[in-house]
Amino acid sequence: MPADSKVQVRTRSMKRYSFLALAREALRRHRGWPGAWRFPDLKPRYRVVIVGGGGHGLATAYYLAKLHGIRDVAVLEKGWLGGGNTGRNTTIVRSNYLLDDNARFYEHSLRLWEGLSRDLNYNVMFSQRGVLNLAHSDSQMDAFARRGNRMRLNGIDAELLDRRAVARYVPLLDTSGNARYPVLGGLLQGWGGVARHDAVAWGFARAADALGVDIVQGCEVVGFRIDGGCVTGVETTRGTIEVERVGLAVAGNTGRVAGFAGLTLPIESHVLQAFVTEPVKPLLHHVVTSGAIHCYVSQTDKGEVLLGGDLDGYNSYAQRGNLPAVEHVAQAAVAMYPPLSRLRVMRSWGGVMDMTMDGSPIIGKTPVENLFIDGGWCYGGFKATPGSGWVFAHTIAHGEPHELNAGFGLERFATGRTLDENGAGPTPNAH
Amino acid sequence: MLLIPCPHCGERAQVEFAYGGDATRQRPHDGAPDEAWYEYVYLRGNPRGPHREWWLHHGGCGQWIRVTRDTATHAVLGAEPAGGPPGDGAVSGIRPDGKGAEEGGRAPAGSAAAEAGGSVA
């Protein structure tokens, strides 16, 4: 797809954030800051429509404009910008995967995170404070050694810690002989970390908007116009749009929206809950996860302890879960980090996870020509925000996947080339 | 806490149950083509709204039951014992490998779906 040359897409100069700008505006009592993005009317025609105004959709639009010169783009969001899973995740960024396709893709994304604040002129608060996976048994230590070695072979940092090293790294953790969940060691990715969940959406939105992308909120897609097996139009609650190419980035609603184009997908939508406690002084300096115990924790820059666990386990679009999952996470967290027992949980929420049949994402073409899909992220889409936008923009611009997402095609289930990290098989809620 | 109306035991808390996923799929017969198996193993309707699904009452009678539950509100609309055809819920449309849905090996739609209007005591 050629870059826009004849199409006059107005870009506006983005008022750069800087110390100088801050000082200047302070003297003017901060009355000169422009809005971070516009609220444009929907045009009747665009070259590319991205369905979904979350981190992935906005990143895709940004990279389409920035790297491929395609600026006649609309991002349609049925709610408010970043209000879906981008507003509900637990902010972890890592690339500690076993399978090559996953490892290489997520590592590419992690490297994009490293330069993102400068690239977008927006502080996404990326903090590479380390992600530690705990091992509670000998066989887990063996498995972690294997995964760590695979990571190293893919150029990704990995360190296998023994119990003493874990105790030094996470003093808050109960690593004693009496622990309810004995800790034998862990696999550490030191370059992994966290980022501010909404800032990345705002950063991509502001940068994409400045390049001429229209971000239209409160605009829900209700259908597609398909002629001869090719998508030619998008029907929305604010009118019909003629389009050349369409990219879906709608997370938990992937199955539903793809259904408007007659597609049935290997996806089940599930609820994942997360919680934050009241803010306290810094006591947890890294991200610590336990796959076996289904509990992961970190501490936000505001001081809140951020907790998450396993899926509730049943299909859901409700964006909230039930108390058994809450009890499970609370019990695990208090058993592993006893000092947390006094903290009050301030907020809880849920997201809609598009769980695939192998636990890995789906990025690429669909049987409908010019309709592309970025979905099936299960509960791991946040870390992929810049990476998925980057490969999805390439896929839409070229009509073919990039080498980094070639293995994530929808057809892999029919051909038997599934990417199953856990080896859990075609059981979405087990991934 | 979901309250699931087990047809054998009455209304019980969700912690007594294990989730078994979509209950509308029909296992293909042994000689069915690969496409039918692919659909059965991988494709799901995944509706936003009433969903017929399996739950196993491992903390009670130990039986599999079919529950209808709304996936947007979590309201449990009814439950019935396992057994009999799965009823309407046929997967249709264009599949990811581009072929149309296979009709072979699927039970007739709309049969025996005697959904209870409320909880089954």
C-alpha cells in the first residue's frame, strides 16, 4: 500500500513537552497547553480504518503514519480512548517466553518500550525493574533453566536464582522453611518491568493525532460491507465509511467483531480480575510472579500494591468477576508476602481476555481480503503494545505479515503449527 | 459468587463446580472429515449473551450439567442434566482457513432444549 502522497492530510505541529515548555507555561499559569488530541468528525472515506482505540489500535495508527507514510487513517473506539483492557491491565512488560516466535516478538516490543518516551515525547513511565518468576519445585527449576537457556539463545537476558538469591532480591517474600509455598528459586528477567498503562495509549494517541490520524471516540462498529470476499466499507453508529483496508484491534471483542465479517474464531472471552491496595511506602521493588500459585504482585509508583491472579475460568464479557477468584488471589498473596495482610484493597476490576486455543496471539490476514486481525492476546497484550502496533502496521501496509508475526497467523490452528507455551492444548482457560 | 442450579442437588455455589466450556458443540462421528474435527476442537461461538456451557459438579453429585448463563451479566438462566443432543449452537460462517462450515456430524438444531425459566430446585 503506497504512502499518502496526493492525499492532503493535515498534520499539526505537536507542542513538544520539555522542561523549557514547562517553565514557559508555568509563567503563563499553564493556560497555553493545547489538547493532546482532536475530536474530529468521521469522514465518509479513509484508506485505513482501525477498529479499537486501545493501546494496540493507537500504536498501529501511529506506526502506519510514522513508518509507512499512511496517514489517511481513522481509529474508531466505541467507548473512550484506552478504556478497555489498556485501562485494566497490570502493566507488566517482559519477553521471557520459551517459544522462538513469542520470544522474538516480545523482545522486539520490549526494545521499542525502551525508546518509547523519547519517540512519542510522552512519559510512558517505563521502569525496567525486573520480572521474577518463582519456582516452587525441582521440576519447576528444571523447566526454568530450560526456558532461561532458550531466552539466552534468543539474545534475551535471563538469570536462574536459587532460594538465597530470591530472598535477597525480594525481602518481602516468605522464603523460610515454614513457608506455605516453599520457594526453591526463580527465573529473573532483569530488563523486564512495568509501564504506566494509560500513558502509553495517550502517548500514541497524541503522536498519531499530530500526524493526521483521526481518533473518533463514541463510535461503535456494527457491521462490514463485503463485496466479492473483500471488505469495502465499515458500518458504524456514526455512519458508514468507505475503506481500503481494515485492522481489528478489539481485544476481548475480537470474536464478536470478526463475526460481523462472517468469521468464527478459535477464541473464548474470559474475565481476569486485578486489584490495587492503598498506597504504602516502597516495599516491593520488582515484579514477582508465581505461575504455580497463580499470584503476581508489583508496586506502582504511587505506592499501591498491584495484585493479580488467574482467570475466573468461565466465558465472560462483564468486565468484573466473582469472589472465589478474589479469595484465591488474596490467600496466595498473604501466604507469600505476609506483611501485605494488613493492607486494604482499594479497587478491583476486570477485563475481557480473548483467550486463544493455544494461548498465543493472532496477528495477520483473515479469509476476508483487506481485513486484518490483531487479537487473541489472552492476558498478555499490554507488553505487546508497541510491538503489535509495529508489526500490525507493517502487515496492513504491505498486505503481508512481517517476519516477526508470520508465525501468529490464524491458519496455524488448521495446519497444526500452534504456539502453546504451557502445553495446555485447546483449552482457552488453561493458558 | 455464581449460584448454579444443579438439577440433581439444587442451587449450589460455583466453588463446587468446574467449568467445561461451550456445550453446544457436537463431537463428530469417527469417519468425519478433518474439517469437522478442526471446527469441533478449535472454533467457538463465544457469544456475548446467553451461553450454553458445561459445568461439572465435582463437589456434589459429580455429574456434568448443561447450564445457560448470560456472559454479559453472569445471570444464570437455567440448567439441565447432560445427555441428549446439544441443541442449537451450530458454528457457522467462514472459518479461518477459508472453508465454509461443515454440516456433517452435527446433531439437528433446536432439539430437546427444555430450558428452565429459573433455577431448577
